[in-house]
Amino acid sequence: MVKLSVIVPFYNVQQYAPDTLKSLRANARADFEFILVDDCSRDETPDILARAERELPGAVYVRHEKNGGLATARNTGIDKARGDYLTFLDGDDWLAPGYYEQLLASIEDLGCDFVRTDHVQCTARARTIHRVPHGRRGVVMRPRDAILPADRSTSVDYAYAWAGIYHRRLVDRGLLHFTDGLRTAEDRPWIWKLHREAESFATVGLLGVFYRRGVASSLTQIGDVRQLDFIRAFDQVVAETAEDREAEKLLPKAVRTYCAIISHHLGSIERFEPAVARKLKSMSAVALRRMPQDVLDDALDSMDVQRATRLRRLRRRPAPAAGVAA
């Protein structure tokens, strides 16, 4: 019997994959499996993973013949997983020794659908602890009670899939898969769905995931068209939240967060390729017009002057010509 399935997508991370795999070995247990999904890498990553399949206890190697993105790679892993519990790791991050044993013990002790954890962000030599923005630790709660307030960072804003562990019943209920094909912001509809539809969760003060920030190949560092998938991701968040039984209560949070992300990208627009920057402005203007306008008015009124002014100016942009769509 497999107790824990760890899903680890890899894509062109030959520089970092050995450290990731070494840390998995330091977390191996007879009832753990490590599903290594290569998303059609073009460097030496497949060779590294082929060796790991032979040498890493519990390794299961899967290779995509076509690159599908992080969400699709995670879904492949979920479909292969046999464990009672599932968790995730990215192919350029690493773990503290014995971390997964502690993580598994935490969810078994609490008996809830999922548990969220803190993590360590690593940028070059700097190390920073990032905590789940939820004050009550080790207490089982309803996930939807941790979505609000709208004007503060909450658990749905801490969208890292690898910062936690999830019971298999979430897979059975259709709550753990990601939106296929999303290239960025894939965690956002996913974390909102978990918090709206799962029955129980908790946060614990457990550190063990080391998140490598600033990797040159990471989409957070690349200003190409794939970054614009955040619009599709947040359109999904708003649309699904609008169908929720507490839509009136929850939509202000979804819309305000969407606005904040648009403003963030506009504030660093120089990192985008020129054609992508133009498309970002056009698609964002259309996205603002798609939002519930009364909720959007309230969201803009609640934001600081700089962000609100930037978004109101964008909202007034003429509608794009036919053929430009999100």
C-alpha cells in the first residue's frame, strides 16, 4: 500500500534536478512513491530522471511527448498516484530531510481534507520564511471561512500547491486536478476551488519546502505570452465564484484580487516583450469589462490611489478590434 504520492513535474531543469532528487531520497520511505513527470524537456533532464527511476526508492518516471505546462504535468501525476495522500514539489525546489514524514503525520493527526504549510523562499543566497496568511495553527476549520476578508491577504492568496498535503478523497471528488493547459497562475483557480468546496482544512507551522525563486527558466522571470494565462485563470476564479451559494459574499475578494494582479503586471510592464505588453493592456481592459461592474466599482474604491487610477484608466480604453480576446 502506498501512503503518500509526491508529484514532481520537471521541465528543462538539469541544473537543479539533482538537488531535488537528492532531497527526495532523504525523504524516501517504503510506502512513499515519487512520480517524476518530465514535461518534454529539451536538455539533459530526461537522462537525469531515467537514472533516478533506477536509483531513487519509490520513483515512477513519466515522460510527456509534448510540452503541456505545469498544470497538465501535475494532472498526469495525479492520475498516476496511488497514495492515500498526495503532495507536490516543483522540479527546481528541494526539501529538508524527513519533511514528508512530518507532513504526513500532521494530516493524519488532524484528520482533515488538506493541510497548508509555511515554506522557505530562496533567492540566490538569501533565505526568507513565508507563512500561510492564516493565524490559527493546528485547528481544523471550514476552508471557505478562510477566504475573506477581501482587503487582506488570506489563505487563497497563498496558492502554492506544494505548500501542503491533500487527502485522496479530494481527487475522488474532482477537487485536486488543475485546469489543463494553464501556463501560469495555475494554482489560483485550484486553491479557490479547494477553499469553496472542500469540507475541512488546517494550517501548521511546519517548514521543509525550499522554493527556488528567480530561476531564469521560470515563467515568473519570462515576459512572453504564456504569462497572460493569468487572465484565463482569474476569469475562471470569478466565473466559478459567481456560481457559489455565497457569491455575493465572496465575489468582492475574487474581483479585488484579480484587479491587484492586473495592476501588478501593468506596474512591471517593461519586462514583457513589446507585442505581449500591448496584448496585456488590451486583454486586461477587456477583462475589467467582463467583471461584475458594481463589484468592480467597490473594489477600485477600496484600493490605493495609484493602483485604482491605473485600473480606471485601463477600464476606459476603447474596446479592441474584433479578434482580440482573452
